Amino acid sequence: MARLITWCYKNHWMTLTLLFAPLLLHGQVNCLIYDAASGERIACELSLRAIQYRQGSRNSQLLFDKAIEVGPKFAWAYYEKSVPFFKRGLLAEGVSLINKAIDLEPKNYLYYRAYWYFYNRSYAHCIEDLEELYTVHHESFTNTPGGEMEMRMILAMAYAQSGEVEKGIEWAQHLMDTYKEQPHLKGQYDHHILGVLYYLNNRPLMAAAQLEKQLEVNARLADTHYYLGLINRENTNSTLAQLHFKKAWAKLQGEGGGHSPNIFEGFNVSAQDIEGML
């Protein structure tokens, strides 16, 4: 049985235009929206200088400190300064900074704190942040950083990790419904995650249907074949189960460009999991 751990990456997808919002696609900023002599304008320009240096470097952090000093209402500086702390496992320092960005612009930064809460297995805090993002601030779409999936899939997994699999399924299904009008927004692993949630909720037929759809989107993921193998084994179809387990093993070894990214620390599959089924 695959382990239940946690997963996380982030990428904030936004549709605000250059003239009407300081935050643009993938966190870019437009300093020209601020008055030339304002603290926010100076802080913005200092922050753009800061990101020219290696992330987390002394020069970078000192420039962000100066930006925060002259423009304490410029949220992006707090956010950018927090990133290397999170990446280095310094959660307390990272949260302290991102909290200030959230106080200023909750809709723009709740997702990032939620991501790191999830990554550090603080599921209740992750759920709280994402529930606020979607139900209070009515966010329409917020991707993980590499664009692998929308943050509602993270919320769904957080609920599953907290023992509320059915609630996780509800959020995942709600996200899937939004794709009917915008299919190009669908993530690379959405069917896989929903399929695993169905499997955990003892709904094997619905799980299999989603996992088969995942193969249509991306057939290289070893994990999908592994779960299909489990479902067929439990349905006493040992021949098909073994076929999927063998495909999972081949994909794990890189056959046909296959992989098991182990980015789903919520439902990832290890070599030992697969090998034990062969």
C-alpha cells in the first residue's frame, strides 16, 4: 500500500492586468503603478534589484530588508524574502514573513503559506488557509508553482490526510467541474489524485475510471499503474493486476520516458511498493 505523506509545490496563476495590479503572472511586479515618490514604488524597485542576486543571498536579503523599511505596505517584499527560509526548512522564519504579506494582501499570498503548511504536514492550517482563499476571497484559480495542479487538489489531499476523504473528494470534484468550460487549465495529475481519493474511499470503480483517464492525459506515471494494479488485484483479476504492476515497474525504471516523480508525498509510490507486488 502506498504511503500517505504530503505533497507540495506552488505557482500562483493570476489574470490581473499590468495596469491594475502589482502582482502579475508568476509573481512579477509592475512598479509603475505606484507614485514615483511613494514608499511602495521605492520598495518595489529595491525588490526588483534584490531578485537579481542569488535567492537567499546576503545582498538579496539586505535589499529586501531595506525595501520593507521604506515601504512596509509593499507585500511582495515580505513574500520574496520568505521564500528562501521556507526552502531551507526554516518554517518559523518563513511564516513570520509571509504572515505580513497575507495581512496586506490575503488573496495573493494565502496559497503560499498553505503550500508550506501542507509540505510540513500541518494539514489543519493548510485547510484553514485554503478554505479562506476559496470561500472568503472567492479565488477562481491558483496553481502550484510548477503548474502541476490547482491548489484545490492540495486542499483535497489535506482533507484526505486529516481523515476526511469524502470532503477532499468534494473539493476535487468541484475543481473538475470548472474544467468543463476551461479544459486547458486541467492539471497533469488531477485524474490521478481524484482516482486515489476514490480508492481510499472504497469506491474502486470510480477510482479505476479516473485512473484510466489519467493514462489518457499522461501514461508515463508509474503510480497510476500501481493503483490500477491494486484495484484489479482486489477484484481478483490477477492477470490485469500483474500487467499494471509490471508497467508500473517499467515506468519507474524510465521505460518510454516513464517516471514516478514522488511529488505526491500524499500518495506517492516507492520502488518497494511496486516490487512487492511483482
